[in-house]
Amino acid sequence: MTTRTCPRCEHHTTARECCGIDLTARRAVWTMTPQRIRAVRAFAHGTKGLDDDTFRLYLSRAGVHHTQDLTRDQHRELLQALGRLPDAVRAKARA
């Protein structure tokens, strides 16, 4: 029998269902989609005002060279690191 882990309560069980979740259902593999790539780059360059070299440093700190190579955990780590930065001052706000 296969032991499965419930993603909600992290209980190890041989049952097909736990916490109302079908543990036998196949989940789609998480990937960096073009929409996610655009969102990360818009957040880094637009909201946070990073130049390309600085953004590349944050990517390498997350463990990748290209945005499309991010895993789910690296994506979350990158967004948290960028979120700690102050927002860029926009041109309209300065005027």
C-alpha cells in the first residue's frame, strides 16, 4: 500500500482521502508560466525600480540565472526578498 501525505494536515496515511482532499488525484506540476514571469519582472522593475543587473543579483541569490527556471519555493523566496525592498519613487509622484 502507498503512504500519502495530506497537504493540509501533513498526516501520513494509506487512505485515499484526508481533510476532504482526494490524495490520489494528480496535481499539475507547478511551472513558471509567461504570466508569472511578466508579473515578477513588472514587480521587480516597475514597482521596486530595480535595474536589470540588480534583478539578476536577486535571481542568483534565489539560485537561478533565468526567471523561467524558478521553482515554486525559489519564486516565493524571490518575491519575499523583493517585497522587503522599498517601492520606487515614480516620476509623477516627484512632480
